[in-house]
Amino acid sequence: MERGQEAKIDLKALRHNLRAVKSLAGGAVIAVVKADAYGHGAVPVSKTLEKEGVFALAVAYASEARVLRQAGIKSTVLVLFDEEPEPCFDLDLVPVIHSLRSARRLSREARKRGRQIDVHVKADTGMGRMGLCADVCARDILQIASLPGLRLQGLMSHISEAHPGGLDFARLQLERFGSLRRELAAKGMKPFAHISSSASALLLPEAAMDALRVGLLLYGACPFEARGPDGHLPDKGFNLKPVMEVRTRIMLVKRFGKGQPVGYDRTFVTPRRSNIAVIPVGYADGYSRAFSNRASALVRGQRAAVAGRVCMDVTMLDVTGIRGVSEGDEVVLLGGGLSSRELAGWAGTNPYEVMTSLGGGARRRFE
Ligand SMILES: *Cc1c(COP(=O)(O)O)cnc(C)c1O
């Protein structure tokens, strides 16, 4: 049996989610397709989004943009983290600037090539990651805007925390961003502004500004713990469809008596006569070791719990009580009622990591 899992990527669901996001965004959508579109496959995802119409695509590194360009994608591509000047010109990218020093470097390259380049500047309003510190950067931004070869097109920031019970810090970040924008406006500069990603797109409509810069919502997951057992988003009319479904097959079924330890360290011992199925997916395939004795998968439509520790190349499932299970049967690891949010809860992580690891390690089929 072939190792690993297959991810079915539902491009129709992706289009549906993009339309839903557009209905939130008074303005434009910048679709984030970094990390191979969160494990969904950056090229088919980007082609679909391009066809539907987005203001821009966003990647983390220029190497990701290169893959998109080689696949014939013509959209504006914003590079969120990487500031190497050469690929920005070679591949016609829009870099995000994080320091005066990198802006100067880009300007030198622009002059050398006799070119102009659009840039977005990032202000750090509290994320503590990339960008110029917002309280002191107005002067730097004016200087960046005056550098030859650079056209300051956009101004962005990133919200570090937004969930239904915690929006105070996000509001403080918005205030800082707002005062920076006012300071620039007073000097006659009104760059295209965007700060909202998925969580704030849902929770802080006032943060939408000129564009929403979202990833997770497009892939059909909620960025925070949804309210209620039925997983409602704050606005019940905002209906997302999961884009990724991950499946594998049963490689072997074992029948054990009561008291049989299963897997490394004997963390699971059969409590009765048990049927244990082995699947060809382990943590090397992105099925987290943290799922050990916690996660469930679907076998013949029923939940089967992970029995014992997830191994590197295989995992055991307790299929006792599920009738007629046999080798070759399909196993759903994600989808069909198992949400990335639920898997994230089992592994103590977030849906982003579930998608990038399970999708990243999968063979993909696009529908
Ligand atoms: C990843 C990322 C996003 C998208 O975040 P989502 O929560 O997936 O919407 C937006 N902006 C920046 C800077 C990012 O790194």
C-alpha cells in the first residue's frame, strides 16, 4: 500500500468562500497563499482565485512567488516577509518593506535597473514581528516614499490577537494604525491601507479599510474557537465550506483479546476484545504525534479513536464495534464532520498547523 494520505481540494468551496469574504470586504481582497496555500496547493488555488478576481495574492517568500509566476499566474503578488530585491524585479512582485535599510537596498536596485517598483510598508502596531515600529515610523515612511525608484502604494499592519472574548489589544493596534495614517495624510499621503486578517475580518468590521488580507477563511476554517457546539461563526449567515478533505485507507486489521498493549510505550491497552486497524500515515506524513490517544478518524462513517502513540509511518485506530471493517477501507482523517478546528483541539494547536501539516504531506486531487 502506498504510504500517506490523499487530500481532496474542493475548488468550488474555495470560490464559495472567496465570495463570502468579498461580501465582508467593502473593498478588495488580498488572498494569502503562503505555505503552499496553507497546504492546499498554491498553484491551483491561486489560479482559481485569479480567475474569480482578487486584488492581489500574498506569499511569505519570493521563492513561493516564483512558483506562481512559472505557472503563468499574472496577478499582483505581495511578498509578506522576504525582502530580497532581485526577485522582486525579475518576477514583478510587490515587496512589503520592513525597514529603512531594506527600502534603500531596493531603491538602489531600482536605480541600477532604471525601474520603478510598487511597495507596501509594514508598520508594527503591536505584533512584535516584522515592520517598522508604528509609534516612530511616520518619518521613516516619508523617507521611504521619497526614495528614487520606489512608489509607496500600500501601508499595512498585522493584528496579533482577535477572538470573541478578546478584542481590546486589537482595538489598540487599530488606534495606533489610525493615528499613523492620519499623520501621513497630514503630509498628503494616503496609501492603500490593510490590517485585517481572518479573525479581525469577522470580529472587527471597522478594521476592513481598503482590503482584507485573508487566508484561513478562504480555506473554510474559523480562526478562533467558534461559539456553540454546532460551530457557528459570529454571523450565522456567514457560511464557510471546508476546502480540504484528507483520506487514507486501512492497511491491516488486527483482532486482539482484552489486555493487549498497542504501540510504543504501551499507552493504550485493549479494554476488551478489540479490532485495531493500522493506517499508512504517521507523524512523518504530518499526522501529529500529539494526536496519540486523542484524535478520531472516520471509518465507515463512524468515529474510530487513535489507539496508542502515532508512529512515524503508521497509526493504529480502534475500530471495535464498527461492523464489517476490512483492509482497504477508506479512512477520513479530516473532513466529513471532522473539522480542522476539532483536530487542532486534539493536538493543542490551531487549524493553520493542521492544514499545513496534513495537506502539506498529502498527494492532492483537485475538484
Ligand atoms: C498569514 C498572514 C495573513 C493571513 O492570516 P489569516 O489568519 O489566515 O487570514 C495576513 N497577513 C499576514 C502578514 C500574514 O502573515
